[in-house]
Amino acid sequence: MKKIQAWIEKYLVPISNKITSNYWFSIVADAILYIVPFSMVSAIPSLWSILLKFFPELPDLSPLSQYSFGLIGLFVVFIIPYNCLVKEEKKDRSLIAGFTGIGTFMLCMNITKTDGGSLVDLGKFGAGGMFTAMFVGLIVAVIYRCLARFSFFGEDSVLPDFVKNWFDNIIAILLSLFAGYIVTFVLKVDVFTMVQFLMKPVTGFAQSLPGFITIVCLQNIFYFFGISGWVFTPVTRTITQAAIAENAAMMAAGKAATNVYSFGASRYYHIGGQGATLPVAIMMLFAKSKRYRLLGKATIIPSCFNINEPLQYGAIVNNPFMFIPTVVLSILLPAITWLCLTYGFGTIHYVNFDMNFLPNPICAFIMSGGDWRNAVIVLINLAVAAVVWYPFFKAADKDMAEKEIIKEKEKAAKKAAKLAAKQAKVTEE
């Protein structure tokens, strides 16, 4: 165990730290976090759609989702260049950089002109266009960063700052739009199709059983050594958001959804939080160890709502007893989920519902469009997690209880020694 930990700390942790501290990675990561509220808003129409099944006379609230979650690609392509200029301490140019990102993104959409007007696939503005939005946003950000220090005017210019700002942004705007024009109108390349083609090996692997397991394994193992799964969010959320958007489009077209690793898939293997630690929180309530009993009381309610950082860092992280179940569950739970959903026991997620703090069976039920079997899959995985955690937790609890007894004895011995020394001193006097 110590050898594994030493190897990970020596080789993997530095790589992870290098990636997360990378200039461009941090910009994309921030952009993904900025769009979370819009994704959460779409949870309201998702809940409302269930009521519509029973009360069809109620109004349709789907436009709330369409113009929040359905526009996150547009938001991302604005935020990436904007963040870049903020990092460069050029906030006066940041808004224009963001607007340039939007303009270039739309220029690449191949909008079709008809006699009645113009046609564009609205799905390109949302999760379906996330990868392209990131690609275009980064290109615009690079152009603006290269020209961040350029100015037509000297510092002693008498022109107002906002006027100078207009002219100083012209070259970056022209280069960004011209790049989109050359690719889309001269080379006749569909940027959206090109980006999807380039990302296909990654997204395709993520939807396979080995890919699904690999992603969960990496998340859980890194978390075991203290690196939160949020490190992977810019990659995983982009894949899963695009996947659930594609699933929704398939269902709307009367086809079956096919992307198992879509948004909300974590409800089946992060039960009680990353690592499926809800059973551990329950077991702690009946632990022999005082430390674990107190930790169980403190974490049981948060764990029911998938908040387990205190439990993870208090009992799982770097605990030799917990490594094997962490790895085993990161294989078993995704495998059970993938097999059940692929072979028809349950419905693959197609409803975007970003309320991850609700109990997992509820989320699975809603995101599957109201299929009770998905809630059953969660309960099956919960039972499997409990069986896997139990012997290892019992061993850890026994070890901790013995350490506490030894510590109490040492504490009592020190107290007795101190008291004896005090009495001896009184006798001498």
C-alpha cells in the first residue's frame, strides 16, 4: 500500500498538479463552473415535465430549459476569451473578447439561408456544441492574448480610454472572425462536424464499458489520495453534457438513447458522494471507535445529499484499509450500471436534471424520464457497495478502536504518573 501511495505521489500527483495549474486548463475549468447555474435552472422544467404526464393541461415550461441549459455552448464561448483577458489584467478588453467569441462561434455555424429567412440548428448553441464552443473560444482567447499588450496609441495620448479601446480591439476582432470565415466559407469545413470527428475517439471510448470504468477508477483513485474528482470536471462534464443532449435529441426523434455515460450517470456509482460512501456513513453510526461514531453522526445527513468531503478526508483518504474497496467499487458499480442500461433494464438518461444533492434514486428516476427501474439500479448498487465496504470498514474500525484504547491507556498512565509525582513532591515537603 505504501509503495502504491509513494508511486502515485511521485508520478501521478505532479502530473495532475501540472495539468490543473495549466493556464488554458484553468480557463476552461472556470468556464465549466460558470455554466452550472444555467444547468441547475433546467431542473425546474424537468420536474415540471413529470407533472405534465399526469396533468397535460398545465403550461409547457420547456423554453426555460431551452434558453438556459440549451444555450450553454454560447455562454462557454463567451466566458473563455473573457476569462483569458481578465487573467491578462486587461479587463477593459475582456467584454469585447467575449463578444468576439460569440460572433466567431455563430460565423462557424453554417447558417442556411432560405426564402423565408435563415435556418440554424438550435442544438449547436447548447450542450451539443460544447466541444466546438471550447475550441472556438480558445482560438479567440489565443488571438486576444497575443495582442493583449498591443495598442495604436501611446500612454500620453489625449484620446479617452474607451475610444482607444475601440481601435485596439479591431485587429483581434478581425483576425478571429477572419479565421472563422476562412475555415467555414473558403475551405468549406463544417467546424462542428470537424470537432466532433476529432473528439470521437475520446467520446466513443467514454461510452464503452472499459472507458466508463476507466473514468470512474481514475476519479476514485485520485480522490483516495486526496485529489478531488473536481479535477476531472472540465473533461467529464463536457462529455456528459454533450451526451445527454444527444440522448434527448434521439428520444425527441423517436429513437432510443444510446449514451450510457451521460450527465447524471454518477448517480449510480457516487452514492452518498464520490466513492459510494453512504454505506460507510451508516456503518460509522454503529462503530466501536469513538472517532468513527462521531464522524458518522456528523456526516450521515450530508451523505444522504451526496456531500461526503468530511467523510472522505476523515476516514477514506490515505487509509490503507479503504484502498481495495475504493478500487473494487469503481469497477463493479459502473459495470453493473452499464450492463443494466445497455441491455434494457432501465432507461438511459435523457432528461437534464442538475440537482445532484437530491438522493440518488430520485435523480435517476427523473433523469430517466420516470423509469422506476433506474431507481432500483441505484438501490442494487447501494447494496453492492455496502457488501464491499463492510469487511474493510470493520477491520478499519477494529484497528481504530484498538488505537484509541492504547491512547486512553497511555493518557491514563501519564495522568497517573503526573499525580504520583505531585504526591511525591508534597511528601518531600
